[in-house]
Amino acid sequence: MLYSDKVMDHFEHPRNVGEIENADGVGQVGNPKCGDIMKMYLKIDGDVITDVKFKTFGCGSAIATSSMATEMIKGKTIAEAMTLTNAAVAEALDGLPAHKMHCSVLAEEAIKAALADYYQKKGEPVPESLKLPCDCEEGHCCSSCG
Amino acid sequence: MLYSDKVMDHFEHPRNVGEIENADGVGQVGNPKCGDIMKMYLKIDGDVITDVKFKTFGCGSAIATSSMATEMIKGKTIAEAMTLTNAAVAEALDGLPAHKMHCSVLAEEAIKAALADYYQKKGEPVPESLKLPCDCEEGHCCSSCG
Amino acid sequence: MSEKFVYADHAATTAVTDTALAAMLPHFTRDYGNPSSLYRFAQEGKTHLEEARAQVAACLNAKPEEVYFTSGGTEADNWALRGVAELMALKGKKTGHIITTAIEHHAILHTAQWLEKQGYEVTYLPVDGDGLVDPANLEQAIRPDTILISVMAANNEIGTIQPIAEIGAIARAHKVLFHTDAVQAVGHIPVDVEAWNVDLLSLSGHKFGGPKGIGALYMKKPLRLPALIQGGGQEKGRRSGTENVPGAVGMAAALKEAVDHLAQESARLAALRDKLIAGLSALPYTRLTGHPVKRLPGTASFVFEGVEGEALLLHLDAKGICASSGSACSSASLDPSHVLLSIGLPHAIAHGSLRLSLGAENTEEDVDYILKEVPAVVAYLREMSPVWDKEAQKPTWEL
Amino acid sequence: MSEKFVYADHAATTAVTDTALAAMLPHFTRDYGNPSSLYRFAQEGKTHLEEARAQVAACLNAKPEEVYFTSGGTEADNWALRGVAELMALKGKKTGHIITTAIEHHAILHTAQWLEKQGYEVTYLPVDGDGLVDPANLEQAIRPDTILISVMAANNEIGTIQPIAEIGAIARAHKVLFHTDAVQAVGHIPVDVEAWNVDLLSLSGHKFGGPKGIGALYMKKPLRLPALIQGGGQEKGRRSGTENVPGAVGMAAALKEAVDHLAQESARLAALRDKLIAGLSALPYTRLTGHPVKRLPGTASFVFEGVEGEALLLHLDAKGICASSGSACSSASLDPSHVLLSIGLPHAIAHGSLRLSLGAENTEEDVDYILKEVPAVVAYLREMSPVWDKEAQKPTWEL
Ligand SMILES: Cc1ncc(COP(=O)(O)O)c(C=O)c1O
Ligand SMILES: Cc1ncc(COP(=O)(O)O)c(C=O)c1O
């Protein structure tokens, strides 16, 4: 099988799909050109992520990693969410095929983008670790988005 | 099947195998190097070939063409035997695979060699048409012998 | 998994038909001799091999001695291109120009690219929005040093059928060798190497009910390409290796069966296909890909804006529907299909493709089931897509 | 034809075993998906393909990812030689030197000759009277520009087994890539790519109870030869073409079966073989060809002076005995076997060869039957041979 049972479960029954109205942080990464776009919505109370939703345009692992990543940060503190790595998401899904690892990177980055937005909205400086390493340019798909 | 039923019949039940003691003409063509040697023995009475025998070292079609060729000249006049072509032998056998046609050439030449020997033994000049076109040299197999 | 099972991916591969399997079976355990062996037991296998060759030839309007068995369509494609290049090199033309199209299968494209590295120049002809090559365009591309034209008979992703006879006539007029990759055409539409004026044609057994691992290259007499695979001298020295007798026999039986029923079966499939096309292209922001009429009888292909193909396929799989997106073999690739880009689709949309390819066992009921499930999955995925505007029911992008 | 039927040509090809056929059958009609497709139905086939790869690897002491499926031994041989040449060319070495032997199968020899035409230099090592390569001789032939050594594991005509581990050690010491054509060895003698120190190894399914049309090339990690056949990117991009799942699964099942029973079965066959050798080499003016001990367990091969091989085979066929002379594939050739000439036999004698190769279904009764019939046919053919002196019971030639 291409995907683990865990991946298929999160793909077929994705957790936390949707939008949050008046979210405290919203981040979108990816590029339609590359076939993967993730959008994360965070509700933050104090320093706790009380709710999280996502919308994803992408392949099976893009949807599954979005779902898993939202589960992994829900109810966690911002500090905890900031330490979430793509490897941890992939591991929680019992692994991803090599050529699909970029999807987990995308999930990590979507969360970071949403947190960065949260800081920006609050007018606070964005922590260095939330800055994305790469920005998708027209015409090519960088490793993190496709 | 590689060979026609006719070829197989003459191979499995070759006609006129053997030697003729005190034959009037004996001819041998071919070369052990090339894997085909035919030896023809003729008994000639007046200008009629009253008996013919052969011995052949060679493949299935070499044996079958020897057998068929002897049948085709037995009881015939020398003049008739001299007109026997390899194509006629092959045709009488319902054809030969392309890469085995040289065997029928060998049969034609064996008869010619035996007839030439007959003229020589009689001390008469060998007719031009009985001279073989090619002599097997050491080290290579010419088209007529393998 | 769903109770329902609808296999709608016949362009990827087909089941071996009962007729084909029955023809093959004796050659595994009973009549298994090596056709190159001398004894009668093996010569019987040889006889069946030659009967298979004659059957395949008859289905193409070719002569038996013009059909060379290969391990599949890919090998036939590789052989055709590299073989022509090598033949010309043997004649003193060490480089040259090849014309093909931008929408060929990778078996052609990658071989052409390999030849480019060896110093050949390759023109990849564009196609129009329906996936058609323009023969006038092709004729203009011909140069004095053009050694080969290779244009596929029918496209594997979008089903478009090229004007092969027209292109063949042009190639003949310019005395340029002409190859067609007919892997998707053979057994599905009438194929006639004489009428088409092709010198070389590739086909693959498992695309029409034969087994995998067998195919053929047709070579018009007296053309004889140098071997790509050399050895014991089988296939008149052009393709060595102990002959795959069961494969050849199974392929021939399947092809004969397909061709015998072609008119009837292709009409039946075209009706089902057109029902699929009518039903699915009615969805909003959905397009049929490939030519609306000049297309393979069983193939319906689409793009759905705002939906990603793999996710679509996986959901259909859960419903028991087997389908594909782009071509099966490049499923591990991240890039959208070169074919869909060539017909002018923007990248974002090219990611949302679906190919449904029908075959013998598909029924109208299957089509109705697909017509029920695909719209539901498309709606569901759009619902969760950040590039779909739920209120306006249209994509968020302007393309 | 005779009532009796003794198939003694297992080196030419074998029947597919029941186990192998049972493994294959589901993949024709039920589990027929294209392994590159995404849906579960097809991924099951993919799983079986990967299981087959692991099984084949285990039988060679290799890693699964080192096994690449091909269409047979011939393709594997062609790929190994051309692939190494192309790999080196990509690294900047546009020409180079290759070492092989004079007794290789034509799949190697013709490819080597082709490479010579492309500018490579090839050394064809001689063998001794038993068909053995001298490793010291091989070591001396290595040059700074040697890119590949290719020595067959076991010869198909005379059964001689080469000292592959010894040669492998030399190749490794000199850092030269080493390929072995193990088509006749795999499934018949223990094969261990690690102990042998080989980088590349060819095998072919139908030589050990698997089907025709499938084989494999083992490539030691991290060696990755460029593809000979390019396209959809199957086999990690090294060998494209829709995977022959039934073929791979059948080959793997047969190989596992053969290797599981190797010790026992090879001892049984060796005993039968030795009985054949004892019986037939006792005939006058008859010689065993190949090494008396270092030989394949099932293969007994001879030359009979004054007898021509094809005639011998045809008469044996009439008695129900299937055997071969020289190698099957070159049966259309007029030249005597290059192998028999290489072991020093004069042309005339080389024409009189017989290879009997035993397999699973052969019994002692079969051997006794062969021992009865072969001498009779030899005597009959000598009787009608102009190069046999009836009185003296010896050939007329002095060699
Ligand atoms: C148009 C086309 N050409 C070539 C091929 C290659 O055929 P195969 O995979 O059977 O070698 C295919 C199918 O995969 C195809 O659709
Ligand atoms: C030693 C050897 N190498 C290569 C081959 C070629 O194998 P295949 O004909 O299965 O491609 C054979 C058998 O024919 C062989 O005996």
C-alpha cells in the first residue's frame, strides 16, 4: 500500500476540517501550481491553542498531514506548537512515502505561518523560528511546497 | 517443424545408404570442418546409372538430400543425372529451410563429383559442367559445403 | 472497502481474457519447449509462436514477418527510436533530427531526450487544446536531416486520436521513416499499417486483454532495425532472448478477440463513455480533456477545478471505483501531467485530473454508479479546499 | 513418435512448476492491477511484486532493492554491459577495456562485439580444455582502463562452473566492476553475491521452473546503471515498462522452491549425471566436454567422433529423447559451437556434440533409457558416415 492505515484514516476522516471565523491566526502555504495548498486557522486563548481548523487542496498525504498536525497542536501551548516538526507529524502517521515527505513539511509550515500571523495581528515581533525558509516563486515548486 | 515430412521420411529411412564395391564412379564433397561430407558411389551400365549408394556425415537435411538425390538419379541416364539441380532435390523434399539449402547443393555436387570420377576412370575428358565451382580450403567453409 | 467494485482504468491495464489465458496455459506446463530447440516437442511451441505472429500481423494488416515480439510497449518504443538512430549511424548519418510530439508517453519522450544527449536534435510538436497535432505543422518541421517522425496513435491520458494516416502520407511523401506508438490504439480502434503508411508501430499485450510482459514492434519490410537486445539470434536476430511463447500466444488470442468484436464493442463503450462525458462535464468548473469526438471509445477524461487528483482517486477507491489521474506510471511524480500542460491547462487545474477508461466488463450500471459518486467526491473535496469559494461556488483563483 | 518421452534439455528451458503457476494464476484474471496505480486493488499487485523481489533477493543473498526485474537473462546481460559502458561514459570515460571470456553466451558476446564497434576494447579470455578460466590470467589482463569484467558462472553448453568467488576477489582488489551471467547457475548451484563479490548478476526465470519472459539483474548498492529501457519510471527508473507481475511472482516462487531443495536435488541430479557420463564416455572415440567435477549437477555433455550433432538429435527425438547440441539458440547456425572450439576441439569433432541436461522430473529409468538409445544412434550414424572406418571402428581422420 502507498499509505499507512493511519494516513488513510486521517485522509478519509480528516479531523478539524473547516474554517474558524475571526481566527486569531491564519496561515496559508503552498502554491496551486504545485498542487498543494494548506490553510490553517488558530483560536488562541492566552498561550493555549484552544481550537484549530484547516482547509487543504492537495493529495492524500497533504490532507492526512493537515489533519494530524491540527490534532497534535490542539490544546497545546504556542511554545509546544512551535516545536512541532514535520518528522513528528510523519511519524505520528506511521510514516510517509519518501516523495510525500514534503507534505509534512507543508503542515509544519502552515502552523508556523498561522502562528506568525497571530503575532503580527497582535502587533508583536514574529519569532525568528516562525519565519519560513522558502517562498514559492512563480514557475517552480520549491521542496517545501510540492 | 524445422523439416517437411518428406525430409523427415528420407532422414529417418534413408534410401540407398552404403557403399558399392568396385563402383564405376565415386565422389566425395564437403569438409569435416564444416560438418557435412557426402560420398556417392555409382554403378554405371552403358550410359545408365544402374545403382547408386551414399554415405553422409551431416545434419538431417544432408542425409535427406543424399537419399533423395540418389533416388532421383537411380535408373536414369548420365545425361539426365547431369541435369539434376539442387533446387530440384530441395523441391522433391517439399522444400528445405533457407539455411539448409547448401545441403542440396552438396548433393548435386556429390553426384557431379562421382560422374567426373567415372569419366576420369574411363580415361575420358571430364565434361565442363561436372567441374565443381569451388574447392573447400582449409580454414573456411565455402557456400557449397557448409 | 466498498461492496461495489468498478474497474474503470483499462487504459492502465486490463485483466487477461479467458480466451487469452486458455491459449497460454498449455505453454507453461505441457508445451513448454524452447522454440529454438530442434526436437518436435519444442517445434510445436515454435509453431504456436508463429501462429501468434500471424494473428497479430493480421490484426494490423501486416505480414507475419513484419512483427517482432518484445517485452512490451516500452521496449518497442525504445527500440524504434534507438534502432532508427543506430541504423542511420550505420549508414553514415551519425546525428540527425527527430520529430515527435509534446504529448507522447514517457517511453518515447525519455528515449528522445536520451538521443538528444547523444547529439540528435528533437522537435517536440505542440498540440492544440484538444490534443491534436497539426499535420501542416508537422510537415513544416521536416528537415533534410530528419531521420524519424514518431507520433502516438492515441493518447493514454486524454484519449485523443491523431490523424495518423494523414501524417503517414506526409512522412512517405518526404521519405522519412514514421513510427507510431499505438499502445492505446491497438485492439481499441481499427489499425491498418498499410493505410496508415507507418514503418514502425508499437503495441503492448496487457492493454487489450493480453498478459503483461509482452508486446511487439511492427517493422515494415524491408526495414530491419539493428537489435536493441542481442544474443542467441531469436526473432531473426533482431530481438534475442528465449521467446516468451505463452505471452505471445496470449497476446495474439486477446488481440484477435478484441479485433473480432471491435465494431460492436467500441460502439457499446463509446455510448457509455459519452454518458460519462455528458454527466461529468455538466459539473461546474469541470472540463473534458482531449478531443470531444476523435477519442478512444472507452476513455473519458476530465479536470475539476479546485480538486487535487490523488485525493479524488483515493476517495473513489474507497467507493470501489478504480480510476487514474495523469498517467499511472508517473504517479510518484509531483509535477502535473505534461499532456495536460501541453493542451494548455494551467498548472493548478492540471492537478485536478481524472481519467476513466472503460472496458469489456463495464456496464451502464457502472457508469451510473460513477456518475453518482464522482460529483459527490468532487463536492466534498471542494468543500475542504482553500481554493474554492463556498459561497460563490467557484474557485478563488482567476486564471 | 516414440511412446517414451524423456525431456533432457533443462538447460534450454524448463516447465513452469506447479508452485510457480499457482503463484502466477491469480495475477492474470483477478489481481491484475497495474502496480503503479494508486488504488488498493492495484497496490495488492504491487505488494506481491515486492514480495517476489524480496524472495529473489533472499535466494542470492542480496537486498531486495538490489534486484531489478527484466524480460529475461538476455536483457539482463545486455543491460549489464551497455549499462556499465554508459555509466562510465557519463563519468567521462568515453571508451575503455572490458574483460570477458571466449565461452560466454551470445547475449554477452554479441553485446561485447557491439561495444567494440563503439570503440571499446574487449579481451576474450581463453579457457583450458575443461572450459575453466585461469584467474591469474584474468588478473594479468586487467588494465588501468578496464571498466568491467564479465565471466559467466556456469557454461550453458558444457556445464563448467567457473571460480567466480576467486575472480570476484581479484576484481574487487583491482576495483573493477564485476558481472556474472549466472543464468545457468541460479537455482542449480548455491549463489551468493556477497561471497562472490559480484557487482552485477544476470538470471532468467525459465531456467529453473519459472516462466519465460522474465529475468532479473542484480546490482550491488550503491551501483545504479543507467536504464537500457526508459519510460514510465518503473523499477526505480532503471527499467521502465508496466511490471510483469505474474512473471515476477512465478519466477520468485520457482526460485524459492529450487533453492529450498537445492542440496537434495542437486545431489540426486549429480548422481544421475555421473551415471550418464560414465556410460557414454565409455563409448569409443567419445569425450566428455567440460570439467569432470566442477560442473552443473544436471548437465552431461559429450562429443562423438564421426557423428554430426543435428542428425543425432533428430534420431534421439524419434526415440522420444529431447536433447541439444551446441546451444539451442544458435541451432540455425552452420558454425560449430564457439565453446567447443574454445576448449580445443577440432572443428570436425565439435560438430558431433550432445548436451543432456537433467531436471526435476528425470528418473534413473530415464537415464537408463538414454544409455540404451544414445549408443545405438551413435553406432547407426557412424555406420553411414564416410568419415568412419567400419573395419577399424575408428574415424578415418587423423587429428
Ligand atoms: C501510449 C503508451 N505508450 C507506451 C506504453 C508503455 O507500455 P508498457 O507499459 O506495456 O511497456 C503505454 C502504457 O503504459 C502507453 O499508454
Ligand atoms: C548462460 C546463458 N546466458 C544467457 C542466456 C539467455 O537467457 P534468456 O534466453 O532467457 O534471455 C542463456 C539461455 O538462453 C544462458 O544459458
